[in-house]
Amino acid sequence: MRSARQYRQEILAALQKDLKEELDFIDDMASEHPKSYQIWHHRQIIIERLNDPSKEISFIDKMLALDSKNYHAWSYRQWVVSTYNLWDDEIPDIDRLIVEDIRNNSAWNQRFFVMSRRPQGFGEDDIVKEVSYILQKIRLAPNNESPWNYLRGILEFAGKPFDEFPQIEDVCRSFEAKAMIVPHALNFLLELNAQQVQAGQGERVAECEKISKQLEEHDPVRKLYWRHRLEQVKAFRN
Amino acid sequence: MSDGKARDRSNDILYFKRHLELLPDHYTSTDTNRMTLAYFGISALDLLGVLEEETSGEERSGWVEWVYAQQVHPNEGREVATQKQCGFRGAPYAGAVFDSTNSKVCNPYDTGHLAMTYTALAILIILGDDLSRVNREAIVSSMKDLQQADGSFVPCPGSSESDMRFLFCACAISYMLNDWSGVDRERALEFVRKSESYEHAFGQQPDQEAHGGSTYCAIAALTLLSALPTALQNQDKTVAWLLNRQRKGFHGRPDKPDDTCYAFWVGASLKMLDAYQFVDTQALREFLETTRTKYGGYGKVPEAYPDLLHSYMGLSGLALQDDTKREGGSRALYGPLGISERALGWLREGTIYWRKV
């Protein structure tokens, strides 16, 4: 309950209670109610008053071990990392979480947060390294949506079109050679071909039709959407 | 309608009616949100098209009185414009005495709450009240104090939760009361824009992971602010992310399991972006059949017991479908406010802040 939490903050201050003991209390409460907004906000206020984040990352890791996609835990983690300047250790920790579960989209989001917000910025070397990291993860689990979304996002953030990295197209085509159907890869190829149609290469429509057919067949829940995408491509040509 | 469908429908009706009569004890810990639970039940009967025939006039006017008894009025002797605590509370849990005409704060923690104000207004509109006892000036002036420097809202004075949920509530309240003076619209828009993630859907706050629930709140707020599609970076990409949330049913983030409630959050977002026609509604209905329970209502996932939130959201998800695809007798949903199209008509024609004099 919100008001009980506010009242607790007030009496903790008035009675000058040991806030470290309060953290132990929160540890217990958080394990029982990991999705309570109030507990996480309560913890944030206590840490601000103590001005000591030394135990926070290990506390959050403990909570993420229970549920690696806990929204409150990740939100709190962003606050801790940016408030106390803990950027340097964050990438290795995220790597570990992605290795544990390559489909953990929350960890991918945290990776984007660090790359886009850390004080040292994001340069030419960084985007090259990121693309190769992402493609390696895509090869491991091609139907995993997270790295595909992250790939688009980080290229956009860096202001790079994806044809600047031909290795992306190579990876997309490599599945075909292995007779693997990967809708995310086909979607990329569709987009690439659509851009070429838009740039005046009308003959590319045939390729778009072929890809679109495969998508309709292998991603049938979005069949109407793939048809719509093809219509959009054809409209470019006209 | 087949026998099976008619049975499901009458089970659903009974499920919501039972909860409006007596809440099971496991809702005790959510008593601070009782207004929201009442909204789920009452709006559900409206969407099922049976509110008038399945409930008595006495029950409906009793609910209206109960809702008004949760309205926190200005303290006497102070300018309304200086009030910060007004709006509706979720229930009299802090000890407020029943008073449907002039209820005051009963202790410093007893205040209005944006989500409760939003659902209270929704209930009043659904029940055909003309909002003449709603203290608009007090609500709007309290709301100004809840908006944060970044444009988001906290739900009540002294709270530290501020995110897309309460920004949406503030927009819904402003729309229903036809008065936007409690919201700095530019700052609100800025907050929504900054919360669009690299996936082109929305998190609860800037930098947070895109999520079906916060994406609904963002897109509904943008609709109410008349800022679609201009406030989106790339509408096609937002639509693509939303459509990717369908496996059979919908889920809220990549690789999360399908969950009944996203039939509404994601479905309504697609509808507001004119892209609902791409949804595989057959697959969605099949998924919802697996979470619909023999007790009436819906669970979160297959085999789960029903609860009010998921029951209401499952029903709302189906109410987004075209007239020809909805179950017989049910009413269409207006996504941005979470009330039926019928109730929206009453808001615009029958309530005092909308009615032309």
C-alpha cells in the first residue's frame, strides 16, 4: 500500500533508524513481492539517503536470478548505474545474462541503454564491434527477435544504413544456403530489396514477391501484413 | 450462436455479476484499487451488452453513489486552485466515512489517485451519470501538481512512481472532463516521445524496455492529445513491433509467453494505428478460448484461474473486433478510453462538460 510505505519512510527518518537494517528488511520483502513498485521505490529512497550503492548490483542480480525480465529490477538498475556512474562493469554483466539466456530482451535493452548513454559515447569502432557481436548472436539463434531489433536500433542510433555492413546481408543469405527459413532474415532482405525498388530498380519487385511468398508461408500469423508490405513495394514502382 | 458459445457468454456474465456483488477474499490486498475492480466488472457487463437487463436500476444508482463517495472534495476555507489532494480514491480503506456529496480527506494519506479518478469517471459515464457532481475544477487543479518536470505524472501527492501509466490516466481524465488545463501538453508529449525505445515501441519511462502495456498507454495518450501519427518516429516500425507480439495470442515483450491481457493492450494499440486489419483474429480467438475458463472469465494463461483484470482484458480484446466478428449482443470498445462506443456516445452527448448548452 502506498500510504503505508510513505508512513514507513517518515517514521524511519523520525526515529533515526539504521537504514542498513531497513535494506535487510527490503531484501526479504522483495523476494516475496518482486513486482511491487513500492518496494523498489522504497529501496531507491533508502539508498539515496545512505548514498551507498555498493550492494545494489549484487542485490539486483539476485532478483534477476529469480526473474531475469523483472521490469522493476531493470528500471532500478538503470537508475543505480547512471546515478552512481557504474557504467564500466555493466557490459560484462549484461554479456553474462545474454549468454545465460540469449532471448532475454531486457538484457538487450540494457545493452542499448549502456551504449547510448555511457559518458564515453559511441564511436566508429563501437558500431563495427557491435555489429559483429550481434551477428554472432544471430547465428547462434536465428529466430530470436531480440538481436534483430537491437541491430536495427543500434544502426539507427549510429546513423548507419545497413548496406554499409555487407556482412549483415551475407548472414541473412547464409540461412537460405542451409535451407533454413528465418523470417527475421527474410524481412531484412525484403527491406533491402524494397529500398532498391524505391531507388528505381523496378526489376527487384520479383525478388520482393519471392521473399514475401516465403514469409506468408512460414510466418502465417502475419500473412496479411506481409501481403500489405508487398503492396507497399509495388506502389513504389508505380 | 452455438450452445457452447451461449454457455460461455452466460458464464462470463455471471462471473462479472458475482464479483460486483461480493469480491472474493484474495482481492483484500488490492483494496486500495477497488475502484478499478469495479470498473472491470461494470464495463464488462456494458461490453457484453447486458448492463441494463442484468442489473437493476437500484444497483446501478447504488454504484453511482459509492463512486461519488470516493470523491475527495476541497478543504473548506481554501481556494480550490490551491488544492492538491482532490480526485477519487480507490476505496474508503483509510477510514473515510460514507458521504456521496462532500467527502473530505480523513488523514494525510487519504487522497485522490489518478488511476482511480480515471476509472471512477469511466464507471460514471458507463452508468449514464451526467457527471454533474464531479468537481472538475478541483480535480484539474490537483492534477497540475502531479505533473513532474519531465512531463510524466505521479498518481497522488507524495508518490515517487511516475511513468506512462499515470500520464495516460491524466490524458483520459482531461478528455473525459473536456478540460486540458491540468496538463502541460507539450511537456507530456515530450515525455512520450522520449520513451519511444530503439524497438519503436514505448517503455514506462525513457530508456526502459518497450512493453505492450506502456505502449498502449503512450499511443492512447497520443490519440487523446491529437498527436498521432506525428509524435511517432516511424509509424510503420511501431506497427511492425506490435504485430510481432502475436504468436497465437499476444504477449507484451519479445519471447514472453502469450497472455490474455495483451489482446487488449497490443490490439487496441494496433487499432489506434489503423493496423488491426493485419491481426490474425482467428488465431487470437483460438488462444483466448484456451484461457477462457469454465467458471466464466479469463485467466492470464491457459489453465490459470480467472481474475478480474484478465477477464476484463480478454473481453476487451474481443470487443476490438469488427461488428461481424464479435459475439452476438456485445458492444464495440473505444480503445483510447477503455469504454464502449455506446458509453463514448453518452460522454459526448449526455455529460455536462461535453453537452452543448
